[in-house]
Amino acid sequence: MKTSNRYCPIEDYGLIGNLETAALVSKQGSIDFLPYARFDSPTIFAALLDRNKGGFFSIEIECDEVNHKQLYLPDTAILITRYLTNVGIAELTDFMPVNEENSRFALIRKLKIIKGDHTVRVELKPRFDYGKYGFHVERENNSLIIQSKGPIKQAFRLICSVDFELGDDCLSAEVCLEARDEIYFALLSDDQPYPDSIDHLVKFAEKSFDNTLHFWRDWVNQSDYNGRWQDIVRRSVITLKLLTSCRYGSTVAAATLGLPEHIGGQRNWDYRYTWIRDAAFTMYSFLRLGYTCEARQFIQWIQQRSLEIDTADELKLMYRVDGSSDLEEVEIPYLEGYRGSAPVRSGNGAYDQFQLDIFGELIDTIYLYNKNAEPISYDFWLSLTKFIDFVCENWRQKGHGIWEVRDGEKEFLISKVMSWVALDRGIRIAENRSFPAPLEHWRAARNDVFNDVYSNFWNPERKAFVQYRGADTLDASALLIPLVRMMSPNEPRWIATLRAIENELVTDSLVYRYNLGNGASDGFSDEEGTFSMCSFWYIECLAKSGEIDKAILYFEKMLGYANHLGLYSEQISLKGEQLGNFPQAFTHLGLISAAYQLQLLLAQDSRS
């Protein structure tokens, strides 16, 4: 069998989570990815990255032909997988209870037979430490304690209403069920109280279901957005919440590691960390939709990072969810990678890159929080001034840019744009709150940055702002220029840049980040897909430039590239496949921002 045939398409997965970790469940009912017990922990299931060695938890209906359907219960992270056969229907419910005060791990699966008689095959094949170690089992009352064979003690408990057999390093069970029969499975951390009988398991599962259902619906109903695309906006904000740690307030860039940006290629990064940039944009989305609690928790998290460092250049590009920065990038040689896309990497070597733009995204988020949520403290302001002062003195410094290129540092356009943002928002906070600040010095630097961008990053031959100083390459990150209000969306040079990007990087609603052949290099020659985040930036730019009908058309076309559950990875291939880590926070926050802007303009039009 070909390697590719053993893997589900990336888009054939749904996401469940407990705000500490997250799992991917395939349309066939297999949990193929789960870090245990935190987003950035090693996995116990990673069949997504190696079908044979990664580990999984599958529930299958034994029938020659099974049609699978998958959906979320509306406004929740409770996932339903249906098995439709010529003799009947079975339904699998997957969820992870959320308890923000006591974040113990639990994953619950319930299989219910809706119609007909079915033979069900269940296989549980955990593999600890990214597939490196197998397991051994101890029975305790009505549960199984599954322990790693590796040197580090790690275990979880399985409680279920069927008897498993151990063979070939896999737990398996086969059971015949009739209409209305139900079976339950619970995976629990081994350090917590557990149901000691099947009756107690059923009560535990049903109570957990009710609590989880109400948690998500109560949370979603806090949203201020009631616009035209409410369903997809709610799905996107639930996805962002699923990628946010309730314990620390930090948001990971994506749920997975190792998923390729090109099938068979080498751009296979670990995104299960908190990028300052991505998290800042995520908090902007939360604030826009009225979720001030999430923004407050992140502000507290970033305040702690700022207090831990003496100078601004010590701020890391990314951190683990708990704020630590031990992110050494290593290859996992025993995993073949998704559809043979090796190497699989854990950690991320870009963590100590210098990327000037992160200061702009950070200060902008704090500015919005101070303006729209609650005033920041003076002590916090004092810790922020070192970042603004740093940008004031170092905005000319070269870096690796928003795309984290690995072939050397350059003066990237986006770094200058976000330096301008850092200075501008710092000035605005100081003026709004009458905080002491060297405003004249900051204003002079802000003017210098603007003039540098306007004059020195403009290429008269390309009639566009270019990727880095002296380049002739276009870059979709230039789409942020009007979105961060550095220039008017009707500024002639900006409009010319938009048209140039449309001619070179845009195909209908799909947008490439830049031309890999002549832009800054990340050291790999593979192709890549279009960046969905850039598509939503483009749509928002069209709307701000007055092309509202075109923007709406392209926005609704982009909705058609989501998977069956409304989820997006980082990229889309020419065949319409989802590529890269999944689901990707940046794509979903881009969708929210575009929907918000479109709705705002539609409301203005209706009033005029």
C-alpha cells in the first residue's frame, strides 16, 4: 500500500480539547493525534505522523461500505462522528471536559447505535514520547492503567464498558451491538478520582457531557458579534479558545507539529508554542468579539514575561505555554512523517531569532486592551517602555522577518511597519493615560520609520513596496500596511502595491505569501500552498479600499476552502487540500478580522 493511502487528508479531522491540550479525531472515528497532557507535551497518539508507529485510538464499524459524516454540536467543541451503513447508523460523541479551576485530563467517547445491528472494532494503541515507547497494562478494579515503557514515568487510565485483549502491543475489543445500545470510554490522568463501576462511568460521562455543553454555549454567548457570518465566526473563535491555555492564558499557534507545507517536503515545523505575534493577534480577535477575560489573562502572561527580562532584546519570539523557552529543535527520526513528509521536528529553532515586528504586535494589543477593556497599571506601563525605547533605537536593525527565514537577516518591510506600530501605539497609550514618556523622541523616531518605508522600500520599477530593502520581491505581509493604519487604504502608493500583489501573488481569493524563487529563502526548495491568513488580509484590504462587493465575494469563496467542520490549516494546495499544521490560529483570527470589518462596512452602508 502506498504511504499516502494510509493517511487521512489533513482536512478530514475535527478538533476537541480541554484548554490544556487538544486531540484530532478523524472522520473515521480515530484519535490520531494527542499530546499528553499539555499542548506542547510529547504525544501518546501520533498516527497522523506515522501510521504504524505513532499510536491511535480507533472505533470502527465492521461493514463493507461505511459512509462517515462529522459535525460539531452547534456552538460547542463536542464532536459527533456518524457511521452510515446499509444496515443502520451508529454515532460517536467525542469531547474533553473543561474545568478551568481543576485542569485534570479527561477524554470521553460514547458510541450509540441509532439503528440496526453492528459489530464494532475498537483498537487502542498508545505510543509514548512521539511514538518512541510502547506500553504495559495494569488492571485496577474496573479500569486499566496504561503506563509507558520509557524511562520517564507516564500513565493514563482507561475505563470502559467492554473487555479489551492485549496483543501485538495493542489493546483491542470486538463487540456486537443492537439499536439503542451505548458503550462508553474514558481516558483519565492516573492521579485523579475515577468511576469505579460501569454505572458510575455512565453517570460521570453524562454529567461531563452536560457540563461541557453548557460551558461552551455559555462562553460563546458572550460574543458581541451578531453579523452575517455568525456561525463561521463562532466556530473560529471556539477554535482559538481551544488553542488557548486556561491555566496560563497563552495561545499556541496550532494544535499540531510536523504537518507539511508541501507533501513530501521538509517544511514540517512544530507550532504548539506561543508566538508573541500570533498570540497578540489572537487577543485582538478576542477583544473585538467581547472576550475581555481571555485578553486579560494574556496580558498577565506577557506582563510576567516582561518582568522576567532586564532588556527588551531578551524577549523571545516564542515560548512554551508556561512561559519557559527551552525550545531546542530536534528531529524525530523514527517517525516517517505525514505521508512520508520527513523530518518530523519537535521544538522550534526559530525561537531565538530576532524579529523586530513582534514588538509592534505586542504593543498594539496592549493599546487595544487599555482602550477597549480596562486600563493597564502604571507598573506595567513602565515595563512596556523598555520595548518602545528599544524599537526607537533599533528599528533599522536587520532580522528574520515574519516568515522566519533562515538564510540570514535583512531589513524587512514588515519589520519597519510594525516598528512604526509599536511607536505609534506607545505614544497613544501615553497620551491617553497621561503617562510620563519621552514623547518627542518617540514621535521623531516614528516619523523616521514612516519616511524610510515610504521612500526606501518603494520600488518605482515594480510600483510597489517590496519585501526588504533593495529587493524587487513582493510580499503579502505588505497587506498589513492599511490594516494597522500606517497608511490610508486609498494612499496611491499603497493602491499600486495592492494591484501589484494582485497581479503576482493572488489567484482569485487565494494568496501566496511571496514568490519563493526570488524572495528571502528559508533554505528549502519545496513548493508550498497559498496562505489562508494572507487571503483574509487581502479581503480586508479590498473592503477598506472600497471594493466591498468584491471583498464579500472572495470572503465567501474562502469559506468554501474550510473543511467540513469550518476548520483551516495554514495553507491550501492547488488541489484544494489543507496543508501545514492544523488547525491554525492565524487563519482563524484572520477570518474573524475580515468578517468583523465586512460587517462593520455593511452596517455603515445600511445607515447611509
